[in-house]
Amino acid sequence: MVIDSVFNNIDICIHGHGEHVRDWIFVEDHVEGIDLVLHKGLMGNIYNFGGNSEKTTLEIIDLLLEKLEDKKHKLVNVNDRKGNDLRYSIDFSKASRELGWKPKHKFEKGIEETIEWYKKNKKWLEDIKTGEYQKKYKG
């Protein structure tokens, strides 16, 4: 995770050459879509949710380093995963048409909110990495 790598001064690993394209969606938009499916979706139907924000891995890393004001990190290319698709593009027209869903957050605003959340919740991330969070769910 790039944000965690920056926080902990760890080199940033990039699969392949960082040219993979993904459609980025803000978590609140995705959760809203899931909630709509639960309440309005038709049984057996498939609904896709996307953010209309296709970006390469390198674009995301460059943006995060810029917003975190950190230019010193080393990027390390590692072998790409076998079968890793170069591009994932999401067609959410069915969710828009049948559920009235569309993303509410622009990518730029969503990434800023995400960065701020991680800054305020570093302990949460540490608990995930160490497994400490599991103790909270054991009875």
C-alpha cells in the first residue's frame, strides 16, 4: 500500500511497469451502490459500480507522493503477477439505469479524503498489519 509505504519510509513496489489501468471509486460511493442493490436490486442481477476515473498505477503513486509532499521514495519494479490484466474498465450504466446510482465523489476529492483518513487512523492500519485487530473480535 503506497500510503503505508510513505508513512513508514518503505520503498514502493510496482508490479510490471506501472502501466496497469484501473477505474478508481471512492469507498462511500461503492458502499452506497451495494446498499442500493440490497434495497432495490433485482434478485439474480449483477450490478457494477465504477468511479469514471481510470488511472494508471504510476499516476496514482505520483499523485499520492505529491499530495503527501514526499518526493524521496524509491520506486521498485517487481515482476508482474501472471494473468494480471492491463486494464479494468467498469460499465456501471445498468446500476445507473435500474438503481439511479452514479458516483458522487470526484476522484480528486475522494483521494484527498482517503489520505486524510489514513493520516488520522495510522493505529488502525498498524493493527491490521500486526493482526492486533483480531483480538477485538474474539469473545
